[in-house]
Amino acid sequence: MARFHRLRVAAVDRLTDDSVALTLAVPPELREEYHHLPGQHLTLRRVADGEEIRRTYSICSPAPDGAAPSTLRVGVRLVEGGAFSTYALKEIDLGDELEVMTPAGRFTLPPAPGLYAAVVGGSGITPVLSIASTLLAREPEARFCLIRSDRTTASTMFLEEVADLKDRFPDRFQLVTALSREEQQAGLPSGRLDRERLASLLPALLPVGQVDGWFLCGPYGLVEGAERALRGLGVSRARIHQEIFHVDSGPSAPAGSSAAPAHSTVTARLDGRGGTWPVQAGESLLDTVLRNRPDAPYACKGGVCGTCRAFLVSGEVRMDRNFALESEETEAGYVLACQSHPVTEKVELDFDR
Ligand code: FES
């Protein structure tokens, strides 16, 4: 069950003009709760002017091997007008305490032998840095190819950390950088990494069919383009893992033909306790649950982070959009509560499964 604890800021490292890495100290009594897999994220919560803000940031530090972590490091990039990222870049200081949810997320790679690859854009490097550094350090039979896209060198997050991987694992780590607004002396010509470009680039870089897992992370356009390129190259969906960081104008699922029932109720089980409540017109099932159980897990409320995942025990729902759950999860019966609206008069969700 996801829980918030107050963690102290142990370091604030400026990465670029518009991004920082925050290191959080985890006291011994909480370390088990912050055990994480490479690629998972933390939700940070702040109440300002009576309003609660939550944002999800990926852990960039390697996942612990055995012993639980004494620190966690996350990358935060400034989003224009972003309430939390502005606070993080301008105000958060050493010694401050932040409210931090226990780790979550299924964009993960437990170390295993094989060939893995990632296509990332901008701050999408953050979870992939944890995935690649954990994999290479722990699994001598693993190789990793990172294809990263940024605007310029100066705006590239974790340059040093990625260069360090190249130094430590020269035979097993391959790095390809594409800059959209700057020419490089070595590497790819400038320009965006879109579907067409990736479709011709990827087979030239690595044996696409032999890659055991693809990790796509960044803005919607890049992830979607990379997925289409890989599918066009014959890669099965099961080998493609995605995490979308920003959806500016991504498509919503069609509203669906099923009209919402006039009166519906949701029964939800959360942290071992259940309840049944009426769903008000137009609200998501998450909002219904939150009115009655403020401890229900969520972060983005936008269908992107997956924190509100719940198992649909009975009934039927319509999801507005889903950028977080893999097809196996939806087929297994999981839904995003923040995007779900009742189609049947009774809907039952289980947040504990
Ligand atoms: S809260 Fe982020 S997907 Fe629902």
C-alpha cells in the first residue's frame, strides 16, 4: 500500500539550467518501505495556499541490491508554469523535508542477462539511468544500448552519469545521442528522432530482433513514434515497455457508446478496508473514492503515471485515456481509477491487488 512519509533533502545538484537532482535521506526505520526496482518513481506532495499538488518523479539512482536504500535520488525538470517543479528548482534546499510516497511504477527491469535498449527524450533519461546502471553493475551478461534525444548538450540531464556508464562498461554500454537543435562533432546529425528516422536508424545500430526488452520514455510524441517504428520492424508488443512523461495533446479514448447510468455506485477496497459510495455525475471513480477515502493513491490524475491503478472486480467502466497500463494489465482487469467512469450501475474496485 502506497504511503507518504517525510524525507529530508540530503543534496540538491543542479544538472542543467532547468533541472535538478534531489537526493532524499531515508531513515533506517523506513528503508524497507522505500525498497525499489530500477525504473520506479516517487510521488511528491505539497500543500500550498490550501491546495494539494502531487507530482511524480522517477528515481535515477541504481536500485539497491539486497540492503534497502539509505538515499533516493530523483531528477526534476522545470515545466513552464509547473507548480511543483518551480518550487523544486527555486525553493527546495538542503535539510528541507518533503512528503514522499513509497515507490511505485511498472516501468522496470529486474537485472537479467540479455540485450536491452532504450529510446528516451529529455527527462525520460531519469528512470532509464536507474535501469541501465543497475543492470550493468549487477548482471555481467547484460548489454544496454541507450538512444537519447535532447535539444542541446547544455539542456541534457545526467550527462556525467551517462558518461560514467560509458567509462565503466565500455564493451557493454552503447550510447547514441541525437540533438534536435545543435550539430555534434560526433554522433548523429541534428534533428528530431521521429518514427521514420528511428525506423532506419535502429537496424543500423543494433540487431533489433535480438533485443530482449525495449524501454521508451519521454514525451508522448517520441514514445509513440518509437513504438510505431519498433512495431514496423517486427518487434512484439510484449518486448516494448513505455513510460510517458508529458501528454500535451495526446488523443483521448473515444467517449464510448455506452451511456453512463443515471445512478451508480462504486465499492472500493483500499488498504484492507472497503466502502460503497454513490458516483456523482461526470466525476471519475478516483474522485468518488477520494471524497470518502482521502488516502486513495494518485498523482497525475491524467492517465499517465499509473499510481491510481486498481483491479476491476465487477461491473464495467469506460476509461477516458490510458498512457500508463500495458495491454496485459488491462486484459488482466486493471483500470486507471482517475480515468474511469461507470458504465454499469455497480462497479467494484480493489486498490490492494
Ligand atoms: S493518477 Fe496518474 S494515472 Fe491516474
